[in-house]
Amino acid sequence: MLGVTISPLKLERIARLRKELLVHAEFLDDVAALLADDAAALVPPVQRIGNRSSTSFLAAGMAS
């Protein structure tokens, strides 16, 4: 096609890639669990933008 040659992977390389994928999958699972735990505290970006235009939001920011 574009002059790209695909060669078969050696077993060692396949094993290393599988191990790396497992680590990344575990990391993503941990992040998903943390986000699920904090879901109630998270505010959607659209709501934050709407809050910025209100005077009560600005007053609350100045009070802290």
C-alpha cells in the first residue's frame, strides 16, 4: 500500500504489550471508580458557566 512492511511480532513483544495493556486497564478502572465516587460533587461545565454570570456566585467567591 504505502510501502509499510508488517512483520509478525515475537512472543516476547506480545507478552510485553499484553502486560502494558493490563496496567493501563487497571489505571482506567481506578480513575473510573474515583469519578463515580465523586460524581455527586462534580458540577457540569454548562452549570459552572451559568453560575459565573450570577451575582450570588461572584459574592460567594469574594466572601471566601
